[in-house]
Amino acid sequence: MKEWKEFENNEISHSMAHYLMAIQELHKRQGYARVTDVAKELEITAGSASVSIKKLRADGWVEEDHNRFIRLSPEGERLAHEIHINNRLFVAFLSELLHVSEAQAQIDACKIEHLLSSETREKMLRFMTYIHEDNKVVKNFRHGWNDYHFDCHGPEDCLVCEDGETCAIHEKLTHLMDQPKG
């Protein structure tokens, strides 16, 4: 199982993604961005922002002019746009389909928005577009999904657990059902 090493090969870190999005948001809102603006936006010190923005410049995602105004490079714009799309897709998926609260959907999407591959983003966008179509098959699926109630039958029938494992979901449900009421 070497997949865990792929995390280290990610194009950008969580905090760097937020720097890019902060710079992008500042440009939309006020037409410019400086290190101090980014620091205020992210509620961090100007020194911390300066160090991180220096790294973003070295990576080619941020450019700085002679007046020390910063902007995203074309590559930085691309990356910020992809992260924004990932965030919107995950929030929609979690809140609309899985009925996770909007607040929790925002938190969870923020945790993974910068980790998604372009292949998964494209497939998820395709799925989310399909699930919002107005045809009988999709309507039946949405209705069935909304009415579905999960009932764990233990690890022997679980799609996630492997043979011989204890199913964490089953354990939690069993524990909750065994609790005295009142």
C-alpha cells in the first residue's frame, strides 16, 4: 500500500491553497493585494504572510510588481480556480446529496479541496451535473436516496470491512442501541 506517499506529491499544501484564494479574493474585492492585505484576510501576522508568499513566488504561482503589489500568475490563477471548483463540488455533494449540514460541508470541503486530482474533479463534476438533471431515472434515484435508511448488518455484509475485521459503524450503532433511553 504505497498510495499514502501520493499525499507528499500533492501540487500545493492546504495553507498555500488559502494564500492563493485570499490573493484571488482580494483582487476581486478591492482590485489589488499586498502582503499586509493577505495577512489581514487570513488573520495571521504580516511576517508569516511574507514568508509564505515568498515561497509562492519561488514556485511561480504569485508575481510581485515594483510597488510590491502581488497577483496570481497564470499558473496560480489556474490552481486557485481548480481549488475553488473542488470546494464548490464537495460542498454541493456533501450538503445536497449526503445531507451533511452546510457548516460541516464547508469544513470538510476545506480540508480536501486542494487534494483532489483533475480526474476525480472531472468525474465528480460530471456526476453532480447528472444528478441535477430533470429526468425520470435521476428523479427516482434522488427520491430513493432521500428515503434510504442505512441499516448495518455487521461486518460480514459490509462493503467497507474486510473479512475478520470489526465494523466500526456496526460497533457504534450497536453501542448506541444498547444505551438506556431517557
